Amino acid sequence: MAYCRACGAEHPADVSSCPALGTSTRDGPCGASIGRYEIDRLLGGGGMGTVYRARRQPGGEAVAIKLLKPELPDRDDALERFVREANAASAMRSPHLVQTWECSIAPDGTAYLVMELLEGRGLQAALEAERVLSPARAVALTREVLEGLRVAHAHGVVHRDMKPGNVFLRRMEGGGEQAVVLDFGTSKLLFEQRSSPLTPAGTTLGTPYYMSPEQVFTPAQIDHRVDLYGTAVMLYQMLSGALPFEGTTIPEVLMKACSGAPVPLRSRVPSLPEALVEVVMKAMARSADDRYQSAEDFIDALAALHLEGLPASDPRTVRPRSEAESEEPATVRIERP
């Protein structure tokens, strides 16, 4: 077996390409130091960066460190987004938002972000393993996500890419879980200077299955309500094991989300209380004016429900997901002339 510098794992000696990253096993940060941090192993990655477990020296405190991908096109724009994520995240304090402590650039030009290390698993992994959650659990997690968003919105920050891949279920001491919102790399600062936007006019950022109609049609005019829409789609998915708009291509999904009606949640899960169905469908309204107008309003609507004791839907009665739905959709950039 040989140590892989790309991911920090051990692979057979004859393996030259890291199975996790597809890069050479001889190249990578694992086993090296960046600033005060010794890189240990790969945790995961996203569109802009790769996240590793690391230890702060001296002391050995475990942290998560996100490295900006050096091969990104438009690296200057990506670097500015990276710094903006750090600035946005470090200003916000909530147990439901991942805490960011440091953003710096190493002597070799590597940009890195230091965050708290979360123990547990992602919501995406939980859905892949369990398919559907009980109504009480799904609503509890959604309320925690909204509590995090409430703090972000109070700081003028819109996440713009709410999806299961950006929610982590922190494992709590003594059992239990706590939802934590991750990755503000695509966030929009409502109070930023309009003269120097990072997202060019006519460009949309988001993940198709969770994008609100206004993110497609008027991305320059979006506000915090796009996050409430994406959170509602996640709740729909947690309750039913499926997504509200079906399609085999990104344009088809976006067209249905913008001009069609979602598959009724009631038809997916007939046993759900009508009050819960109404809350979810209102939060997913096509027009932002018809949704809940704040995270607080959405939280209050969920808090008024009484769901204890209701079991999760039987996965055998839920419509099988399409191949496209079964994969974690990537964040996309849609540009219009």
C-alpha cells in the first residue's frame, strides 16, 4: 500500500491515479502544511474548492480547510468569490451556520479557508441512505436550516444554492442531530456595491432542481426568498423521496419550474397532514410574493404543526426516482445574451 498525497488514504502500490479525485497520487496537499495547518485527509469538495481535515499547530486542534481549486477558469473571479464566502460566513454566528475562522493565501498562491470541523453526515447522504424522513424529523431539520438562513438574511446575505448537498447533519453529543448550512460561495450580498457585481449581468447561479423561477428569469433582482424556495424543495424531497419537478434535462426541469405546476405532494404521500402539505406548497409558490416573506414566517408556519408520532412514508409506496434525480445535481451557471 502507498500513501496518496491527493486524498490522504492508502491505495495499492500500483495505483497511480487517486480514485477520489482522479489526480496523481503523488501530487496533493495531504501530508504537507499550509500556513499553521497540517493537512490530513480529504473530506469532500464542491465547484470552487476541495475540503480537507487538518490540524492547527501548535496544539493539534482539528479543523476543516477548504482549498481553492487552482485549475479554475476565471481564477480571479473565483478568488474574489472565495474571499467573499469567508467574509460573509465569518460575520455570522449561529449553530446552524458553519463557522469560518480564517481566510488566507499561502506563499505558493494557494487560497484557503479555515472552518470548524463538523462530525456527522450530509443531508444528501442521509437521503440516499433513508430515502424519506418522518414528517416530524423533516420539519425539525427544516426549521433549523431556516434558523441559519434567518441569521444570514439579517446580515444581507442570500445563499442562492440551497440543496441537500449544502446542509450537514451535525452529530450531537448524547445522540441527536443538528442541521448546519454550508457553502456560501455562491452567496449574494444584498448590501454590496452594485457597481462591481461578481455575477455578470444575465448570469444565473444555482442548482436546477432547487432553483426558483426568478433565479432563471431575473437573477439580478433576486432576494432572500429564493432561499426559502430552495429550502421548501428540500422539505418536499425529505417527505416524499422525490423532487417536485421531473425532467431528464436541465432545460426541461427549469421550464417546468418556471411555467408548470409541481407534482402535488399529496399525490406523492397521501398520508401527510393537509396542513403540512399546504405549508410546503405555499413555500414553493412560483411567485415570490405568494411565498412566505421571511424565514421567520416559514418557521412560524412549521412550528404551528403537530407532527409527533407520524411515521415516514413507506419507501415502497414512493415513486422511484429517475436516474437524473438520483444523482446530486451540480451547481450550474446559465448565461444569457
